[in-house]
Amino acid sequence: MRKINGKTYMVEDDGVTANEVTENEPAEIPAEEAPAEEAEAEAPAEAPAEAPAEAPAETPEGDVDEAAQKAAKAIMAALPLDKLTKAVDKLTEQQIKVTPKAKDLMGQELTKEKVAKMTGREKIVKFFQACVQSDHTTLKALSEGTAADGGYLFPDEFRAEIIRDIVEKFSMRSLVRVIPMARDVMKIPKVTSGPKVTWTDENDTKATTTATFDEATLTVKKMAAIMYSSDELIEDSDLIDVVDLIVTLFSEAIQREEDRVITIGNGTTQPTGLTTALAATTIASVTCAGNLSFDNMINLEYALPQKYQIAAKFLIHRNNIRELRKLQDDNGRYYWSEPVAAGQPATFHGYPVIENNNMPEATIFFGDFKMGYWLGDRNKMTVKITQDTETAFTKDQTAIRVVSRIAGNVVLGEAIKALITIP
């Protein structure tokens, strides 16, 4: 009996293999030791024992080990062990992979029915947690869809919280008219000259008139607000209520920028601001030479058509407010009046005064801003999350970018007038 290449063989004296025996099976009983009747049943006595055509050559165990080592080195050279291990692990993962399911705040499967029952705050918190954890299944379950430029659309509750927070404080958004936009460009017809009314006798020919229309265009621009937050803050937001913090930070940033562009936006990469419309003579003006006086303010008030004066307001830089508060009539009474109730604006000569420090000091606006200026709102905010910045990586922070799309323009110039101070 000899062992060759892991197999055990029964051999005869001349070296020719007679039988092959596995390691786990007993050697076959030689024919001469078997009972005579069994030997006769298996083969005729006169038939010679058959041997394999070619007997495998005997290989020493040392030579086998050396060949195996050479083969292993060849495999290692062609495919490094780390790559081979990763490939095996990947195959293993694919074999046992289970389709991920979105989880709610209690770790249960997040179905559409459960999402519908979640409060707005729960949706916002879970949405941010899923962003940090790159949980795309949960993001899809909570979001309003995927944005065209990538990222996920915020749950409507998030945008509603931001807008509510903006409007509760005074902002230019609350001063002008906000309209929803379903497309990126909207053309708004405006009447530059209306119908003329004439009198005629009975059965006489009526005069015909034609109204002339012009167009104002609202073109959507993209605005992005970026906030860095610690990973721990967002991950623990189910334990620490950070909804108010997140909403407040984003709403304040968006409000400041909206106030600025509605006032002085350049009209190309930003919405068209009031001062840009003034420079283009879309808004007419009166001038003030020297120091600001009550007479100058009266001239501004009467430059505005009466039909717009009912809802008219002043829009003024704080330095001009300081001067207006000093103006008195001949009896020493101030034209400035303090607010009659909390949250209400002060008034000058009976008209509300809105402080806007984005305004140039040399300019004061007066008019019905809801009639004169429209802010187009595309209604959807998108979010993108990344840890791929140097600051985010070294300080364990997550960069959150919120993208809002708005448009703004003066659609009715006659509803707003300006006072320009000439040095």
C-alpha cells in the first residue's frame, strides 16, 4: 500500500497498481483472502486480474508540497491577497444580502402609511439623520422626490417651517406679493394704457379704444445656504430637539438673502431688486437737494397715484429714519409716531415705516409693494449632504446645503415711487 497525490493504492510486487483505496475506506480484501464463493462470483478464476493502462508514477510528498507552493506564489503574483479577500467577501455579501428597508424613529420598517402618520418634526429629524448616515432608502421614503441636479427634495414640512419662521418676523417676503411658479420663466402682462371712456348719443357710433400691454418677466434663480453641523448633533437629534435650531438657522440665512436681493438684486444672476428697477427707470423718482425735510416727504407721497396710497409704506435705511424722527411741525409735534401695538411698525405722517438697511442711504421708497413687486416661488427645496470637505473631515462635521429657487421683479412700476437725495 502506497500513498500518491493524496490517494492510497494497493500495489503488487512488480509495482503495478492493483486497487485504489481512499483514505476513509478500508483496503479491499485481496482475492486470495476472500471466500472462494465470493471470488468466483466476481470474476472467473481463469481471467487474469486487470490493471490500469497506466499506473500513476509515485511522487514523493516533498515534491507535491513544493509544486503547491509554486502554484500559490503564481496565484499571489497574479492576484494580491487583499484583492482576492475583497473579492471573496463581496461574493459572500451578495449571497447573504437582504434588501434594506427604511426604518422609522423606533427602528421599525418605515412604510408610506407610517410616514403619513409622522409629525412634521419627526420627518425633518429623521430626514437629516438619514442624510448623515447615507440611508438612501429612508431618504427616498421621506423625501418628495429626487432633484434634477441631484440630492433629495426636502419633506414639505421642512420648507413650510422655514417659510413660517421667515414670515413671522418682518421680511421683504411678507412685504411683497409671493406667487407660486410651476416653471422657471413666467411672463406677466401689465397694462401700460387702459381703455378710454367716451359718451355718445343713442344709436351713434361708439368710439373704439385699444389697451396697450407690456410684459414683466420672472426668471427663477438658484440660491444656496450652507451650514456645518457636528455629526453627533444630527445623529442624536432624536434625543435632543434640534428641529428649531436647524429651521431657525436656515430661515435666518434665507431671509437675509431674500431681503437683500429683493432690495438690490442685480437682475442677472439674482432676482431684480428695487434699486435695479429704479436705475432702469421702471420706478419713477423725485429728487431731494440737501438735507431731508418734511416737504421732501410730502413730494414723495404725492408722486404716488392715490389708488396705491391706501396700502402704501415707506422703505427706509435706518440713518434716514433717524432724521425723520427729528422732524416736527410748527407746534413742535413730531411727524413720527411709535407703534400702537407690539409687532406693528412705526408710522411717519400716518404711513407705516419699514427699516431696510440694504437700502442706499440716498434712496427712500414709498408705495404699495404687493402691487408693485412680485416674488416667484418654485416651492421646492433640495438638500445635499457631504463630509468631503477638509473642515468636515478633520472636525467630524457634516456640510448641509439647502438650495432654494426664487424669482423677483417689479411688475408694476407706477405702484412704487422713490425719493433720491442729491448731495
